[in-house]
Amino acid sequence: MPARVSARTARTLTAAVATAALAALAVAPAQATTAHRPGGERRPPAALYTPPANADANRQIVDLLRHGKLRDAAGVLAMTLTPQAVWYGDGTPAQVESSVRATVTDAARKHALPVLALYNIPGRDCAQYSAGGAANTAEYEAWIDAVRRGIGDRPATVILEPDSLALLPADCGADDAQGSLTAARYTEIHYAVEALEPLAGTKVYLDAGHSGWHSVNDIVPRLAEAGIADASGFFLNISNYRSDSELAWYGKLISSCLAYTATGGAAADCPNQFWPVNDAQGWLDAHVHTAPSAMKHFVTDTSRNGQGPWTPPAGVYSDAQDWCNPPGRGLGARPTLNTGDPLLDAKLWVKIPGESDGQCTRGTAGPNDPERGYPDPAAGAWFTQQALELVHDANPPLLPH
């Protein structure tokens, strides 16, 4: 804001901010709940934690207010005031330990449950838009040890390494002939599970991609190899756009197949998301008799799936990158621990809505995103145009009409 504004302008902006905040609070879901661990241990009642907003989001809100776009300002503010994950990637062990401790301490003070997205696996994102991560297994394990110390005995939900299992080194030609990097990936994930899951009040969820990616028969062995038996469960749809109903069915199929294989069955025999629903349900009824409370649970990312996945125009792009800043998407269901589904522990906003997926060129020479006519911001940078799209197309609506 400029150093000098008129008193009338200051009053107008203040009133607008207050109106926006009230609107946001009016649509914020009640989060009070008592979560359960598989063994029956109770956590204290918790609200999901809302971290400080991206500084550029706040700048966008102020800019919208200056231009008299009060409803848009209220919408972006409401979006930033909705519980979201806190991401940790890169940084030294000392830095991540301090930062994690500050987050979980602040959350505990507010009687809230923080969602920590850990994103530092070696070979992260197969050297694509979000390349980086620890240099090797030893460095990663030291980083995880620091996260463990930072969490301590305070509650936390851990989203462990998005894309780590759905995008193995072997999937993108990054491995050697012996498969040593993929083997190391499984070792690293299992190490993190064993380090973090035993902490009091901590639940760890592993990567299972989403329903438009791997089949159930493919992802279940990966989860097993990575140590799902020792974790609370798995996560779906991080930074993606699949619908809630599609994810619920996919998650049920994965949970059921994990239960089936735990008793000696083969993952190849399980029904997958491409089976007719009635056929798949019939198979489950005949072969899976484990109670939902004893099965592996899952969480979903609903931050941007309000309009479902984007269907690219046919025959236009050699690589449409339907996951990368697709146009016309909207915020999805508000985060909640009260899902009504015995296998679905939470709907969460893991991807920070309004932050770019990267500079998408969709198989063209670039630098413009051909769907938008201008270059997208770098991965993780604030994307003002997309933030407004998400607010305008939110489903359910973000603000009352």
C-alpha cells in the first residue's frame, strides 16, 4: 500500500478487508472432531491448521481492493484463510527442524492439526518442473531425522513425498540397469515411515498418485514395497484434479487390494478402476472381508478439483500437460476430517491453490502457455490469474451468493 492514502480510502479498504474476512469465516467449515489411529488411540479434538498465506496472495488482495474489486478480494482472502498444508523441501536439517517445530508448536497452540507435505526425496520429480531434493539416501535420512525432531510429541499429519511412488526413477528413464535408484527410493520412503509414524499423534500417508494414472494392480505393490504396512495409509490427487467420487472409488479399491494382499492374495487379481463398478464390487464382496477400521485409510487433495479434470482440445497439442495449470478449474470441497467415508480420513488442501504448477508449454516451443497466451509463473510462484479462476469456479462456491 502507498505510504500516503486519503482517510476515506483507508476506511474503505479497512471495511472491505473486514467484509472479506467475515465472508471467509462464514463459509469456513466446522472442523472440530476426534480423530482415531488404527489401534484405537484417540487424539484430542483438532481443527485443521491454516498457515500464513503466500505473501504474493496478500499483495493480490490489496491490489484488488485498490481497484474496487471487493468480491474478488474477499474470495482470494477466503481461499488463503482455508486450512492448507505446509510444504517442506530442500533446506538443511537444522533449517527444517526449526521450521517444522515452529509450525507444529503454532498449530498446537491453536488446538489445530497441521498437515506437513514433505518434498525432498532424491531425484524429486524426475528432474522436471519441481526438480531438486536431497543428494543421496544418507542426506535424505538425516533430513527426515530433523523432521522427526521438529515434530516431537505434537500432532501432525504427514503427506510423505508426493509423486515419489507414482513416479519412480524407473518410470522416467532415470535409473541404471540394476534399478539401484528405484531400490533406494523404496528404502528412503520406508525409512521415513519408520522414523515418523511412531511419533505420538503423527499419521504418515504414502503416495498413490491418482485415479487417472496407475492402475490399482500397479500401485499396490509399490505401496507394499515402500512400507505401507507400517504407515497409516496413502494419499491421492496431490496437485491434481480428479473428482471426489472417482477418488473415493479408487481409494476403496486400493485399500481393499492392500487388505487382500496382506492375507496372501496377489495384487494382479484385484479389480482396478477400469473394471465395471458392479463387477469390481462383486469381487470385493467375495474376496475382501476385512473391516474398514482394520484397512489402510487414505486422504485426498481437493484444493483444485471442484470442476474435475481438464479435457484438452483433441489433436491440438503433442503433450497437453493436463496436470499443468489447466484453465477453468475451481477450488474443491473444503478441508475436513469429517468425511462420512470409513476409509477416507480427510479431504485436505495439500497443493496451495493459487501457486503455479510450472511454465507449461504443452509440447510447443514456448515460452507462452498456448491455452493462456502468456508464460505461466515458475513452479510454486503465485499465479494471480489462476487464483481468480479457482475462486470464481469453486465448487461448492467459496462465498455466498
